[in-house]
Amino acid sequence: MSAYLRLRQICLVAADLERAAADIQSVLGVNLCYRDPNVAKYGLVNALFPIGTDFLEVVSPTRAGTTAGRFLESTGGKGGYMAIFDCHDPERRRALAESLGIRIAAPLNHPGFLGNQLHPKDCRATMLEFDRSEGGETLMGAYHPAGPDWQRHVRTDVTRSLKGIEVASPDAAGLAAHWSRIIDRPLSADGREIRLDHSGIRFIDAPAGSREILANLVLDVANPAAMLAAARRAGLPTDERGFSLYGVTCLVA
């Protein structure tokens, strides 16, 4: 098996799943590909959307006391909930995380799928997850979290791909070094970026005393001006660079 490590999926949390799903479809021009019944055991419902060969997920709590619900309460909904990586070696990455003193929040083991969610407090900024889907060596191959036929739902006429994410911290350099150890990829020369297959992670400064968050999604879109107009019509806060979407800012310009 060839080696690969991809930032494959971002998960957001919304109190109203159907409203969030409608906004995502209308503004990003993407299709719903899957609702995962497995998340019910965590007290959640979800919706998943392919962005090219990457994915945007939204979850919503269905009962009190869920991790996602506590995230909404503690953050006021600001920040991305999870960054999920698709890789060939989740077993090794679990061992690496444990050697760094990072707790495993949830082991994931389904037919054809193996992964591990790492504890968000140990990761800082957001929860990290490393998965492998059987048959997922190629980008258009199997990707278990997206259901059995996600490929037929792909649209790229409006939003083409997820180019990367930006993570904000008052200690951006320290967080970058911490994630570099967890992800096992080197930092760029300026110490602020981790390059992955097809995308990257940039660490940006935040005001002193502020919370570390997954702040921004960097999207490749066909027509930035049209997307900003669609965001305004949906009532989403916008500026010249992008728009707010359930905890994160989508940068499109």
C-alpha cells in the first residue's frame, strides 16, 4: 500500500442541523451524500457533503450531555469541531499519539474502516482523527464516513475543493510544533504551516487570552463574488474575504 496522509473532512456543530444543511447546499453548491446512522450512539445526527474529493460534515446533538453539545455551550458555536485525516497507517498514528501523552477519545472500528479520535484537550484547538477506509488508497475510492455511493453526489461547478485550514492561537508557533509532532509532518521554513497531500494547515496569530480554534476553511471556488452574494442572501455574515459558516469562516477570495 502506498503511503498517504490527507486532510479529508472537517466537522462543524450546529444546533439546527436542517437549517445548516440547507445553507451549506445553497451557498457552497454541494449535494448531501450521507447521513450516518452510527453517530446516533453519540447522541448526534449528521449530514455530510462532498467538496470535490473532500468532505464537510455538520453534526447536531439530539440529547443533553453530548460532547458536541458541550462544545456548542462552551464555545458559543465558534470554531470547527473536528479535523479528520485519511491515512494508510492509523495504527501507527495511534501509537504515536499515545507516546506523546495524547488520550484516545474514541477508537473507531467498523467493517472496512479503522480510526481513532484524539482527545481535543490534548490536541488543542480542535479534535483530530486519523482513519483508514478499505479501498481508500485513491481519492475517488471508498471513504467509509461518506457512505457507499458518495462519488455520484460530487459537484465541482461551484466549490471545487478544500485547499486547507487555518488554526488560530495566541501561541501559534507552539501549537504548530505540537500538531507537527502529532501529525508527524515537518513545519514549513517559517514554522507556521504543515503540508499534507493535496492541502495544508496554516497556524495564525490570535489575541492574547483568546481560545485556540479551527478558525478558517480555505476553499477553491469557481466564482468568489457569486458565493459571497449567496452567503449574504442566506443571512450569513460576510466580508470581502469570505463568510461565516457555523463556527468557521470560509475564505473564498
